[in-house]
Amino acid sequence: MIDKYTVVDGHVHTFSSDEVSKKILDSFNKMYNIEFTNPGTGTIDDVLQNMNEAGIDFTIMANFAPAKILHKNNTWSIEIGRQYKNLVPLVSFHPEMEDPMDKLMEEYLMKGAKGIKLHPMAQGFDPDNDRLSLVYKICEETAFPVVFHCGRVSNARLNNYADIDRIVPVIKKYPKIPFVLTHMADGNIGEVFKLADMYENVYFDTSIVITGYPPLLKVNEPSWPHNEVVEYVIKKIGANRVIFGSDYPWGSPCHDLSRFIEMEFEDDEKSMILGENAIKIFKINS
């Protein structure tokens, strides 16, 4: 905890070893022209140590992978969640997965998955792909949350699959799914206001755009460097629509939390942003 706040980092990527971490970070940073230094490795030991130092109670593992290894990756995330009760597993899907989507969903739900993370740009698929409809329908029936990567990655855009206009058709079709749009909808304030007004089931995570990590603030165009802007946007849409997230090991939860604690929000607003909203949406047993 930090002061009296239960803290949930709603957006972290975890890796099975130092070797895997280095391979992925190097590849991702090269692909997206990321020039700043990663503040961590994302291995389980690294994440747990970082949580202890920062005062984070729960971390949501928003992992994803290419289609051919996705089921294996999902299974690993769920198993880590079983081993460490403060690490909350999300699973991911891809239209090219061979196994029936509904059967996979049933398996993941039974084993303890708490939501779905989709990165349409990095995974290379249209979020409204027909093959995903079985997944969305089950999520609609169970109010199972779906986290969408939204927008660019460090100013780079490989394709438009993660743009707002590619995601909105899915939001329209499934009004009972809690959708979390990462990176404050790519830092587009107008879109944040519009989406919050039109769709009650849409939430936003703070990762990267509301960062306190100095190297990231210097290079990332969508970031909001001024606290007054952050306070204005969140108060306008409501603190109940915002989830704290760092995107570790690209973002820094320590720096981000320090920045949030200093902002001019009421205690109940900070409580919602830093933990309560995530606990409710992802049904975390706190």
C-alpha cells in the first residue's frame, strides 16, 4: 500500500527468464524505435521486487504473444498467477489460433484468468475479426474485461489495427464488456471525452501517457507532461473511469505513482484510480 491506498498496477508485461526478457525487449525496442532505457526487465523476480519497493499490492499481467505460441504463453501467465496471488493473469487471443476459441475461453476462465489483453498492432490483426466473435460473446455474457492496446508505440505505428476507429466497432457490438483502452486512448484528449460520453463500458489506463519517468517524457509525443492537464481530463470523465497502469518494463511504476500521489485529486478519486477500479473490473480478491 501507499499511505492508505491499495495500489494495483493494471498494465505490466512479465517474462519467464532474463534471456526471454532481453530477447523481447531488444526486439520490441528496435521495432518501435524506442531509445530510452527500460527501467526493469519484467522477469517475475524483478516485478515482485519492484512491487515491494514501490508499495504495489497487485500487478495485472497484460501479456500477449504471436499466434503460434499464444496458448503456451497464456498457460504460463495463469500458472504464475496461481503461484503468486498478487500477480493477476490476463490471457490473449489471435484469429490464427488453431484451437476453438470458445473452448480456450472456457479453459482459461476455469483456470483463473481475469481478463483478456489484445495488442492488435503488434499481433497484426483486425480487432473486429469474425473469428474473435466467440470470445467477445462469452465476455459479453460474463462481463469479462477486455484490454485493448490503443494507438501507437513510442511514436511508431506499424499498422492501424490499434487505432480508435478500428476498436470502436467492437465496443459498439458488446455494451456489457468492460473495455480498457490503454495509454489514455493514445493520449487523444478529444477521443477520451467522446468515448467516455458515448460508452459507459469504456475505461482508460494511464500507462505511458501519464508517466512520471523522465526519459519517457522526453521522447514520447502522446505523453501529458503537465499535471493540470491530467487533473482536468480525469475530473471531466470521472475518476471511476481510470485505471492506474505503468506498462512496465517500458514505463516505471515508481515514477508514475510518485507523480499521481502529488496530483490535486480527492482521496476517493486517488483510491479509485490507484486500485479500486481495477479491483472491481478484474474481480481481484483483495
